Amino acid sequence: MTILRCSATTCIYNKNELCSKGEIDVIGENARYSDETSCGSFRDRNDEAVKSSCADGCGCEKIKIDCKAEKCTYNENCKCTAAAIGIAGDGACDCRETKCDTFECKC
């Protein structure tokens, strides 16, 4: 599993810059740059529908990451193989306002 630090503190799953979801999806199939990726698991903590359906768990430092960024150096069979990654998204209201800071194009 990968060590994850996440600055998207507006996400319902973010607990002290750790993730309580258990696993996340990094999306950006055709990404060539970090800005073209995002955390597909991001859910705004102010969304009432999301609040009622999410359990309040503790944040985990190590997490499974499904990665759809096919051109990333760390993507192996749609799984992240990086030892540690950072998800950026300070002030995000939508998953498109997040990104995988660790993305490195193998192109």
C-alpha cells in the first residue's frame, strides 16, 4: 500500500490530511501532466447527500490507490506503485480541483 498525504481538506474523507475512505481512485486516463489528474474519490464535505451516506472513520496513512492515469510511471496494471503520493486540492469543491502531485509521465 501507498503512503498518502492529502491537502484536499474540504473532502469528507480527509482526516488531518489522511484518508478515511480505505482506497481512492486517481483519474486522468490521458494525463501527461499532474494537472490533468484528479482524485475521483473526492466528495465535498458540505454536500448533505454525501454527509448522510459516509461513516465518520479515522484517517489512514497507507491506502490502496487505483490509478487510471495510464501514462504515469507509477501505474502498474491500474494500481499505484509509488511508495508515497500527495493529493493536492486545498479549497477544492469538486474532484476536478484536485490532482495527484506525484504523477510522473513516462512519455
